[in-house]
Amino acid sequence: MSVLEEIRVVELAGEPIAYAGKLLADMGADVILVEPPVGDASRLFPPFLDDVRDPERSLHFWHYHTSKRGVVCDLDDPRQRDRLLKLIDTADVLLEAEQPGRLMDLGMDYDVLSLTNPGLVHVAVTPYGRHEAASQLPATDLTLMAAGGPPWSCGYDDHSLPPVRGWGKQAFHTGSHFAVMSALTALLHRGAGGPGQFVDVSITAALNVTTEAASYTWLVNGGTVQRQTGRHAATRSTGETQMRCADGRWVNTGVPPRFPVEFGRLLAWLERLGLKEEFPEAVFLEMGANWEGPFDLSLIGSDETITAIFSSGREGLQLIASRISAYEFFIGCQDAGLAVGVIYSPEEVFEDPHFVARGYPTEVRHDDLDRSFRYPGAPYRFTRTPWAISRRAPKLGEHTDEVFGALD
Amino acid sequence: MPGALEGFRICDFTGQLAGAGATKWLAMFGAEVIRIEDPVRQGRWDILRGAPPYKPGQSGLESGGGFNNHNVDKLGITLNLRTDKGKEILTELIRISDAVTENFAAGVLEKWGFGYEQLKAIRPDIVYVSNCGFGHVGPYRRYKTWGPIVQAISGLTFSSALPDQPPAGWGYSYMDHTGGYYMAIAILMALLHRQRTGEGQWVDLACTEAGVSLNGPALLDWSVNGRAMRDAPVNSNRSQYVPMAPHGIYPCAGDDDWIAISCRDDADWRALAGAIGEDWTSAYQAADTRWSQQDALDSALATWTRTHDKFALEQTLRALPIPAAAVQKPAERIERDETTGRFGLWPSVTHTAMGEVRVDGQPVHFSQTDWQAVHGAPCLGEHNAAVLTRLLGYSADEVRQLAEEGVL
């Protein structure tokens, strides 16, 4: 049995909640995607299979709608809407990102739905929450991110360059994560004897509380963090953490060596690579490796010896980075106990031996094309009830007869 | 008001943000989260305990602003697991808990004698959720990560950049936040499965895998079409895949002030061009031209935005309406933007040592069983007596003796 078997979710197609539906569907929920007769707009989002633009070939749509069934319903047609209401009566969760007021105008908001389905968990995801006029305004992932806070903290030391928004529609993902947490929390409450309920999720609020120290520094003492290249925004500038390796690729070195054991391992690695002789600062690494008592990091900048030792760690890493590839640097540092990461492009991690060994890339059969494709896999490994893509994304209206027919 | 998760008890070893953020959600919805810390190291495994930011005039172990933010409404006890009695008390606590949660490096809890097999022996239906960078299985299982390392490995750092620049990455631990969301989802799903079937299980969460999944369409473009993101320069302020232009973050008149603007289609562009009212805009009537000549378009648009106040311009563009939002600084989104305050996003909690502090609330509201934020993070061992006497049946004298013996 899968985790969410026999939990039925009706998802009114909308970009902000597509990922929420996928997260539930891949864990076994019966997620029914409801599209308008013309199909959801994202069916025409690139990239397409073999770059052929077609509503059944969007890889974007394929990714976000795995494991779901798909029906067509014209919400503006009262007869079709009645069918949908019957379907929602059988649902545990309604997931939607409609403009506030739209479902009320159609006579199908929570107050109506809960009369016939009191156990329903209705999760509404909007830009600013159901009660804000701003939720009626057009918005994109980019503008939601700007309003919600992340870009202020992201970018470069050079502030003549604009703040940066990361790719991948993370505003919608963040809204979706909270939609899923909410749905599950409400289902647990219902399972313990509680009623169904309405949940109001705000995407910009979700982003506001997904900015780490930017928010809580202001809340605690009125400080304002400033963006820095490739590392945490901070109220005071901190040392660089990205290094370019011999193959031109980048690594993130995280926290530089700061414990005697780490100085020792770095020194040993320099020796193994035959680089110790050309690194005069090795003497400071040796001092660091043999340091007795606590190595007081708060004295960096004021105590000359401690500063020199700390700097020699970063410089030693820089020397090594200039001689080997980013991947070798990552493996070498981690084997030396230093938490360092190679900066992969998304497809590179897909081919990395660790993720392949864990079975992350997942084959999904496309019966209609008589082909299989490798999809992103499990975000978590449930040992008893595994994550699984149970089917490819639905074709437009593929399950309309099956789903509505079962209601008659 | 009873919480949605009232009646669930979590034996919680999590810390930092990636773990503590997950159990914060549970605690704010009424679960009894009992955080266990090491008295010998004064709970300093969690590097945020006692770390800045501090309220003015405060500092030290009980004053960490981030620690308080991530541990709202949890109980805190200390247990010295180097002692037999400490292990015995932990065993008693596990026996009455629904879930055990941790985000140590892989293998740490097992080394203490509390791996999944041992947990299951104590309580067969226990839910155990572990969260670390690379998971407990696979070639990199011994490797260590922080949020920025997870982001580097998973492709999220690479896909956040401007052209001709190194990766900008994320100026905070997006994957500590988001890893916490996946951990919360995993705990909630496993509890739901247990509620429905009586079966417990272990969930092995690898933050990197959760992160890789956040670039889904790029992975399919690779695995299906063979197109690598590595091969094309990234400008992540632009639209990814869907051809929207202009689409970026543009300078405004104030100090480090910026505005995000997205034109989704011809109608948006015509409205924006009307607001600009300058001749150069006529060269960009065709969507194809706007998309293929974004560099020139962006620079012309930036010349115009630079003369405007960001909030005045936001108001002008939203009235058109087209998607636009000022890049908000922390003070602006917390104090000036009334939507976050009206949502109740910054509740004040009472911390025993810090006093009143505002924290990140949750970006959702439940109609029946909403979250609450009352108490700040626990001080070290603050609830030793309460938990041991109320839940485990120890007398006050026994608790005092255990403290003297160094067990607590």
C-alpha cells in the first residue's frame, strides 16, 4: 500500500500548485487534474520532445503532472460544473490556485463544497492570500520572488549588478511545499477525528519566511543583510567561498578549515599532490595542525598567528583548486573531511555516480510513444511505502470518461 | 483552540535549519516536540544555538536569534547519551513517541545505539525520519554538507546567475529551508500512513535529491532531448523556456533599489510601452524581436526605470496591470508591505531569556485549527523537570539527582 492510497485530490490546473499535486500523486494519492477544454496553458511550455511544439509533448507538463489522471471540465458551463461538484464530493483534498472570488462566483467555494463534503480539505494558493486585493493582480515567478524577498539576498558583491532570482520557478515550488504540508496536516487532524477545513496559502508569505537570516536579523535587531557573490548575504562582508578549478568549473568551499584536524588533513593532501614545496604558507598549516587548546576563530583579524593560520587554509585550498578539476577537488576535500561541493549544472548531478547508485533517475514508460524516459526521482526514500511515478502525465481529457463515468 | 497535530509526540534531535525548520511546523500546529540536546557540549552541535543575531544588549548561549526563530514552541531537554542512564531515559521517551527525527551526519544516531533497527525494537511502529545531505545510502554517504553545499551539488547554484559572471547561487540556505519542508512532508506522510495502517517506517531524506528535483524540466530536456544547461549561458532573471520579454530586474532611482518586471505577452508589452511613452519602444512590437533582442531591450528599459522610485513605479505598472514588483528589502517587506502584517506573518513569542521577539510565522491559515506561536525556543534543559516528571514518571528529587550525576 502506498502512503496516500485512496486519498483523492482534485487539482484545478494552475501553475502555482502543479508541483503540490505531483508531490501527492507520486506518493500514491489519486490526483485528478482538471483542465479547461483548451488544455492547461503549461501544455505549451517548452521544452518539447524533440523540440516539436505540441500540447502532448511539453516536457514541462510531463514533469509537473506525473502520476495524475486528467479530465476536462469547462467551469463556465453549468452542466459540466455540476459533474465537477459531484467529483469534489468524493475528494479528500481540493487543490486550487484560482483568483480569489472566482470559485465563489461559480458557486463552488469552500462554504458550498463543505455542505455536502464536510471532510473536505480545501487548499487555496494565491499570491498574497485569499483576502488581499493584490492577489487579483497578474504576477509571475519573478515578480513574486522580488516581492517575497529572496532576490534581495542573492547576487554579487558588485551591487551595480542587479539582485538575482534563481531559476526553476522556486516561488511556485515554495507555495506548493506549504500547500502539501498543509494538506497533510489537515488530513492527519481529520484522521484523528477532526473536521475538514479551508487552508489559505500565500506564496509571497511563503517566500518571506524562506529567506533565512534576512528576515530574522531584521526582526531581532533591525540589521539588514547585503548580498554577496555565491555565499550568504550578511550584515558584514565575509570571505569568498567559490573557487574556480583547473577545468574552469566552480566549487563552493563552504566553511574553510578551522579545526586542527582539518589543517592537518589539508597539509597531508598538499603533500600527496606534491604541492607542499611550492606553498610557503604550509608552515602555518603545520602550526594549525599542531595547535593545542581551542582555536579561537573570534581572534581572526586581531591575532596575527590565528589570522595567518586561518588564511593559509583558504590559500591552500586555492592552490589545490588551481591544479585539479572541480570534481576531483570536491572528492578530495570531502575525503579530507571538508564540506565542499562541486557546482554542478542540473544535468550533471543526474549522471553523478552517487545519485545513480541511489536510483535517483527514474524510468517512466510512455506507452503511447513506445518509449521510456529518465525522470527526476524520489525526493525522499520511504522504506516501506516507496515514492513512485505510477504513470506518465495525462493527455488532455484522457480520463474524463473514466472519472466522471464512475460517478454515475 | 486545539492544534491540528495535538496528540502527536516527536522525539526530536534536529537542529540548524534543515531539521529544526521541519519540527517547527509540527510544534506550531500543536504537536509535542521534545528537543534533545547534549548537556556536555551545551547543545552547541546546533551552530545556531547562541549564534548572532542578538537582540541589542544580549549575547550568549540563550540569545541566538536564528535558534529562537527555528525552535518556537518546542520543549527542550538535555540528555547525556554517554551515560547508561541517559540512554535509558531516551529509550523511555522513544517508547512514548510517535516519531524520532534527526539531521545529523549519516550514522551518528546509530553509533549512539539508536539506529532504525534499535528504534524499532523499542517501539515497532515508530516513524524515523533522518535528513542529511547525501542520505544514508550511496557512495557519498559519509560526505558532509551545509545548505550552500547542497545547493551547489543539486544544480541550484549553477542555475542562479547572470551572464559573464560566476554563479550567484542563493544568498542564504534555500535548501536548508526547503530540505526542512521535505522533512516535514516526510514526517507528516509517514505519520498519516501510520494513522491509517498502524505501520511505522524509516524515511531516508537526502537534501540533495530534494534539491535536484527543483529543476525538473531542465533534467528532462537533458535526458529526453540531450540538451545540457551547462552549454548555454544562464541569465536567471530572464524567463526560463517560456519566451517572455522584457523579463528582468531593473535599476530604480534609490540606493540599491530595483524592480522586477515581466511582460508575458503583447498586451503586457503594449501597456508597458504606453506607460514609457518613448519612441524606441516601437522597435519592439513583435514578441520575437523582444525575445531575440533582450540585451538591447533590457538596457533601454533600464535607462527608463532608473529615473523612477521603485514603489511609485510598482504602483504605476500594477495599475496597467502588468506583473511588476519592487525588489523588497527586509525592512520593506516586514514593515512597509502591509500584506505580511495583515497575514499575521511576524508573530511575537516570549523567550525565557530573550523576552519578546518577533519570529517567522507560517504562510498559511487553517479555518479550524490554525497554527500558533507562543513560546520562544527552549533554553538548554528548560523542560527537563516537566518532561521527566509529567511524561516519564520521575520525581522531582530524582530529576535533581540525575542533573547532579551529569545525566541531564
